[in-house]
Amino acid sequence: MAQMETEVLIIGGGVLGAVVARELSRYKVDVILVEKEADFGWGSTKTNMCIVCQGGDTLEFRPEYHRSKLVWTSMPLMEPLCQEIDVPFKRVGELALIRNNEELSKFQKLKARAEKLGMNGHQFIDQDTLRQMEPHVTRKAIGALFDPNIAVVDPVRLTIALIENAIQNGVDVKRETEVIEIDRGVNQFEVQTSRGTIQCRYIVNAAGTSVDKIARFVDADDFVLYPIRGYVGILDKNLGDLVKHEIHMRPDEIGQMNILTPSVHGNLFFGTTMQPAMRGDYSTTRKIAQIGLKNLQKIVPDLSEKDLINAFAGFLMFRNWEVGWHECVVQPSRKVPRFINICIGYPGVSAAPATGREVIELLQREGLKLESNPKFNPTRKAPPVFNQLSEEKQRELISKDMRYGHVVCRCETVTEGEIVAAIQRGATTLDGIKFRTRAGMGRCQGGFCTPRVVKILSRELGVNEGKITKKGWNSHLLLYKSKELIEAQT
Ligand SMILES: Cc1cc2nc3c(=O)[nH]c(=O)nc-3n(C[C@H](O)[C@H](O)[C@H](O)COP(=O)(O)OP(=O)(O)OC[C@H]3O[C@@H](n4cnc5c(N)ncnc54)[C@H](O)[C@@H]3O)c2cc1C
């Protein structure tokens, strides 16, 4: 087993661990990031609505909450960050639908509050303007509160880009490396992982839904978190133009939040119920998707079940009511020096840019000496996305590399060239290819392209197809060769 040493160890390669790694790479300091999965952003970061929000139309973002400060400070930082590291960012704007005068007066108060808190640009839209902006929205809406600042991103691509930029600038990143125990010495921590021991002076614990479990190894869990499961449904790309803005309604009498949003890739996402659940239980059922769809039809009545192509569940970590359900944990442990816990149940993607900066300050306060890295390069270039290029650029790319002329995923028009580029940048699994290129994310959900992607992975990685997994560890896709199995049985 390997023995490693570093100044700072980041646990977790979700959006928050990634943003901290990238911020630390601005300085001359040894950093290792460990992630237990085979790729980055596969925790809460992938089970997401992809909205960069600021909560101007809800009381859940109280000025006294630390979380609010992180979200509001991040708002102007997200677009420049996405430009620097070349990830898609789309400012779609948000429409909070108003159904009656009682809701109107609530929204008037919320608008005034948002302005007082420095959130600018909110405006009321009357029914006719709403109809022009969104012709398919329910006729029951008498207007909407419009926030033009709201945007969408791809959280997994954001995370991968942050990690790639951190690696470029010297951070050591280890995947399929799970932290299993931490011992606290006088001046350092000894961290046992599935791939060896790491000695470090500082720990940034960004383990998402396991943040409390990791903190507990050294009694640094001076906070309580409750897992809440949320569901997201994905609608067919053919409906991409049905709505252009993120649209939602206030929770109804049974507390269901109805929300529909475009994504940067052209699909519509909808989010519905949230409920306490056992951590790690990501199960979804058709019934849950149907309830979600029924709620959604209150916003866009034309939608039907055949428009739904997939649904998934994810976990948000909520705090207790004394602190505030929606408050976050971004703080050094009160009991254990040099141990920083970070967990933002919602909206951790939106709050990421400011969280990264704040963790640097916290580490400095804990004693970490930081000197600028003169070689820091803030830019990172994404690989080409074939279906977003002009015909001329597509031809140019194919003339340089024929593999860009071979479409592997027909639903999303993903080429062999893109899949090979993803492998060269670190994808080793079917899901790695899916989240990096979108192969398998379309209407057929990988029915057509999966065997082809497996063949390319096997060829490029130089391993037998039987060794290719869906998502690392033991998730093998091919268990037996059917002919051998039949022969063995006869
Ligand atoms: C349904 C839903 C919708 C959401 N919608 C939005 C939205 O629209 N906008 C928004 O801003 N936010 C949204 N959020 C919230 C957002 O997804 C989270 O706040 C954010 O992703 C948290 O990022 P993270 O890096 O802290 O956690 P994670 O992404 O969970 O990352 C933690 C990482 O730590 C790794 N890890 C865990 N244990 C170990 C270990 N022992 N060793 C090594 N690694 C470990 C995990 O594998 C994981 O990759 C949503 C969340 C849900 C559930």
C-alpha cells in the first residue's frame, strides 16, 4: 500500500471539493484530492437541477444565513468562472408564476425584500407578456415575477473542468480512493484510504452526503445533518423549446414545489417532491415520476408521460431547525484544528465560486501559509463538442481526425472522436463517457450506443471488454459470454 504525504488533503471530488482544489492551485502548496468514485461529480453534483439561483423569490435565503452570503457572492462569479474553464453557461432567467392576488401580494413583498438585499433586476410580468415569453404556460397564471439573472450550467462538466484546471496547476488527484479512517496526531492527520495512507497537516472535508461520517472519524462533527431525498425528471430533447425560462410555482397546499427548467444541453428538467429518506437509497418509481409529472402539468398542461425519458433521486443535507433548515456547513471544526467541513445541501453548485474562496481564508486562519503560484494558469480548454460546431468546423475536424465523422450515439450525435478525447482526459467507465460526452443520455438512454462505447473503451484502455464497468468498482457490464455460459450448462 502506498504512503503519501501532503500539506492539504481534500476529501471528495464533487463541485465543492473541485472548486477548493482549483482555488488552492493558485498557491505554492502540496494538495491531494481523493474521490471514492471512478470519476468526478458523481455525488449530489450529478443529481441536480443545474440551476444557478439566488433565491430572490423565497424566504429560504435569509440574510443572516451564511449560505445566503455564499450564494449571493457567487452569483456574479459564476459566468466568468465558466468562461475561464470553458464550460457551458446559459442565462435563461426565472419566472415565478403568480396565480391569484394573494400570491401577487406575497411576491410584491418578496421583490421589495430582494431589492433591499441588493438583488437587482426583478420585475413583474403581466399575463400578456408572460404568454409571449412562454406560450405553453398555464392560462391560470395571471403573471409572473421575472428574475433575469438566473442561469443554468452542467454541474458535472463544471466539476470536471475545475479538476482538470487544478491538475494543470499542480494538484494531485486520485480517483477510486475512498477514505476509510482518519487518525489524529499532534501536528498531522493520518488518513487511511482504499489505496494507501496519506499524511497531511490540513483536511478539507467535502464528502457531500458523507461529510458528517468523515468528520466523526476525528470527532470533528460539531453539526447535525438530515438527509432529504429530492427527485428530478428529464423530458425528451424534442420538447427543448417548450419553455425557455426556469419556471416554478410556489409550493402548493401539500408542500410540493413545482419547477421546470431548460438545461444547457437542450433537455427540460423538472423537480418535484422532497422527503426524508435513508441515505444512499436512490430508488425511483414510476409512481413518483407520475406524481411529478402531474404537478408539472399545473405549469405546462400539454406535457404527457411519453415525454419523460428518465428520472433520478438525489440527497440534500439539511440542518436542524435551531440553526435553520437551509443553513450550510462551511466552517473549521470547533474541536479539531486544521479540519474544515464543507457541506451545502442546496444550492451547492450556485454557491461554489464563493465557497472555494472562503475555504482558502479559513485554511489561512487555521495557520496555512500560502504563497502565490506564479505558474497558475486560470484557463482550461474543453474538448470539441461535435454537434455544437458549424458544418464548416465539423468538416475541418473530420479532415484532421476521421473518428469525428463516426457518430456513436445517434440520439445526442456524439462521435467516436469525442469518446476517445474523453478517455484521453480520464474517462474509464460507461458513466464517465456519458457525463463527459452525453453518449447514452438521449431518448434511447444508451440502448443503441452502449455496446459501441464499451468496444471503444476496451480498445483505448487496452483491456478486455469484460473488464469495462458502468461506474467503477464491481459494476461490470458483461458478466459472461453467452456462448460460453450455454456450453458450460450443457
Ligand atoms: C434533487 C436535487 C436538485 C438540486 N438542484 C440544485 C440546483 O439546481 N442548483 C444548485 O446550485 N444546487 C442544487 N442541488 C444541490 C447541489 O447538488 C449540492 O449542493 C452540491 O452538488 C453539493 O456538492 P458537494 O461537492 O458538496 O457534494 P457531492 O457532489 O456529493 O460530492 C461529494 C463527493 O465526495 C465523495 N466522497 C464521499 N465519501 C467519500 C470518501 N469516504 N472518500 C472519498 N470520497 C468520498 C463522493 O463520492 C462525492 O463525489 C440539488 C440537489 C439535489 C439533491
